[in-house]
Amino acid sequence: MSDKEKIISLLDDLATPEKMGSFFVKNATSDFLFIRPSGNPIDAEGFEQMITSGDVVQEKAEITKIHRFEFLSENIVMCIFTLGSKFSYKGIPNDDLPTVTSIFKKVNGIWKIHWMQRSTGDSDLSLWD
């Protein structure tokens, strides 16, 4: 499997509702941060606690489109994608389509997610054409 295929496989795991809660704990660098639409950062453990708290109920998630996939070096990749996500937060339904910027780093030969920043949930896919 190529490095690109390995990273896309990680993205597919991220977009699996059953795996999403523990995804970052299992697949992130030790200094990973996820910047939420509010601008507030959260680490891997905090994200897992948020997802498993019961406040968030994931129904569906999918990588809708990968807009950019670029090797910045042999061990660093930037990937920008749209994530279709249907969930409820504290009982409020959301059907989001955010744009996500992510950076992956190869650590000891294994690809890990190092950084993720998510836009609001109303991305316009036509702007990427």
C-alpha cells in the first residue's frame, strides 16, 4: 500500500462513526490538536471524551471529496477534504458539510495525524471547482 493509500485509509477510519471517538487517541501524534469551528483547540483525549460523553451522537460520516493532497516532505502530508457528517449535539440535529485541513506526519514509519482544523458545517463545494 502506498503512503497516499495509507493516509486515505486513515481518513476513511476517521469517517466511520463507530471509530471516530477513539480515532485520534489511536492515530495521532502526541502533540496533536483539533481546532474546532469555534476556534477552540482540543487534544485527542479531549475529543474522545467529547464524542463518548453522550452529548454527540454520530449517525453518518463520509469523506465527500479530497480537494488537496500534497506531500510537503517525505514525512509530512497536507490534506484538505470535505467531510459529510450527520449527528446530533445535545439533541440538536446537524447535517454538516465542513471543509477540513489536516496535516499527517510519519513517525517511526507510521503515518499519524498531527493537526486538524474544521470549518463551519456549511461548505460550498462549488467553490473548489
